[in-house]
Amino acid sequence: MADAQIQYHGNIVDYPEGRHAVSVKSVSIFIAGLFAGFVFGVVIPGNLPGGREHVATDPGRLYQPHGFDRGASRNEVESGHSYEYDVLTQYGITPIDDEESYIEWMLANTGETEEHLRARWELSRLFIGTGELQGERTIAAFLRTPREDFVREANLERAYDDTWLPIGYGATITDPDVVAMMTTTLDVGPEHKVLEIGTGSGYQSAILSNISNMVYTIEIIEPLYYETNALYGRLSAAYPNYTNINRKLGDGYYGWEKYAPFDRIIVTCSIDHLPPPLLKQLAPGGIMVVPLGPPGRQYIMEVKKDVDEAGNVTLKRRDVYNGLSVKFIPFRDEAGKSYSH
């Protein structure tokens, strides 16, 4: 789908023979009326307080990312690229071993509710027990990320159900246990440049931004891109690490060559093969986590890339769930066609 644009088309009208031309005075009055109508109907109301936001009508107009050129192709629509917040400043300060200490600290340092915090804590204990959530940095990132902000309003009451939820546009927010497992498998550090394919709700990148200073994410569904982009914008004042999430509207199959190589790549949509552009953009020694398999049944694979002195590339794969299948939405191109054969 092309970027939202406003176009004006001039029409040529043939008048019947003998019809009188319109006077200059009449034309001037008509133009003045149009200008007044524009000012009072568009400019002034748009600057009054209490205006209603609605992303669906023209997301490019309402939520235009910094530096976005309306005439640019969708692959050039980007936002972010600032590293003003250092996640190292928050390492080790969030209590992750005692529930009451965690609740007390989060209530004192965030605007989140005790109900949501306790639900998040309970999920973290469940996933730690299953082995899906491991490592101090990953546990802290999970505990610091308010899933309730990303499930969309219609599913707010189910924010901490251990299941996927619809977020509109045919997309979903992934089950929290799978998010925990994929994040754990990525083994991200603050020095790692991370690429996510499929921004979706924004939840996965929000978690990653609590661990890494350099998170890049690509979304192909245009209205979803603008919706989540706006969400990050609203939340960044309370969660400054979200300013380190660099967003792009485009086809994730081809990665983001401009900022490659990436130390870590996470794919949040299913495909039956490893996209060659992503493998190329994965740094030597890097890790990719991807739901791999035919439509309807995938396996979350960890792919490690090794490159020897001669430049020979070796890929090592591991099924992180040891044969347990999952189901993700398909990896599609801009025409909506699945990349799976």
C-alpha cells in the first residue's frame, strides 16, 4: 500500500457555446470563501485543545514520524535513530527475587497498577520455573515491560493471560511465554545491535529496549506501523528506553541493510526457510531466532552463524522447544503473499 497522500486534481470543463464567462470579481469572492472555509474548518479546529485522535482515517497525517517525507516510498519511512538513553543505568536496580520488593519499587518508580504488577510477577515465576525466562537481564526486562500497554484496549482485561491476542489488521501479540523464550534464546546484551522483523504490537521490542541500546524493528502493515509508532511516542516519557527503538515501515524479508550487520535478529512471523538477506546481515557469531516451518506448524529455531578465517559460513540450528510446535502469523510480502513455498 502506498503512503497516505493528499492529491489535488484539476478538472477541465467545456462550457456550451454562448455561455458568459465568470467575472474576475466573482472568482475573487469564490476563492476568498474557499480560503475562509479552510481556515475555520481545518486550521483552527486542528489547533484547538481536546481534539479527537483517530489513527484509522489517515495514520500518516496524525502520526507522522520525525523526518518522514510524504513523497517517499514506504521503505524509506523511518523513525528513531537516537541513543539518548543508556540501559546500563537501569541494570541491577529492579528487584527480581522478591515479590514485595518488586511491587514496592515499581509502584514508586512507575505509574503502573499493583494488579498488573502482581499478574506480571506471577507470569515471570511461571516462566522461570519452565525455563523459558532465564538470565538476570532478561528477567528484569520482562518485569519492567507493561504488557497491558501493548495488548490494545479491547484485550486489556486479558493482558496477562498466557496466550496470544488479536491486535487488529490480522496481526496478534505473541503469547508471553513464547516472548520470554525467544528473548532468553537471543541472549542480548547492551552492546548488541538487535533487529526485529514484525513490530506488531510493539511488546517484543519494548522488552528488548530494556536490555539493548540499539533496537531496530520493521513492520509491513502500514496502519499497524503508525499505530505502534504513536504508542511508543506516548509512552517514551515514562519509559525513555523506548526512544532507542528505531522503527521502519517496509518488507522485513530484506532486513535493514543500512544499519547491518546485526548481532541479533528475531523474526516474529512464520516462514519455511531462512531469508538469505537476513542471514547476510547477521554478524559473525550472531544469533537469529525464527519460527521455522510450514503454514500451521512451526518450530522456534535458534540459528548461530559462524564464519572461519577463510570466510566460510557455518549455521548451527537448535529447536529451542525440543519438538514442541508453535503457530505464528505468516511472513508476507507487500502484496500480502506468503514467503513460504
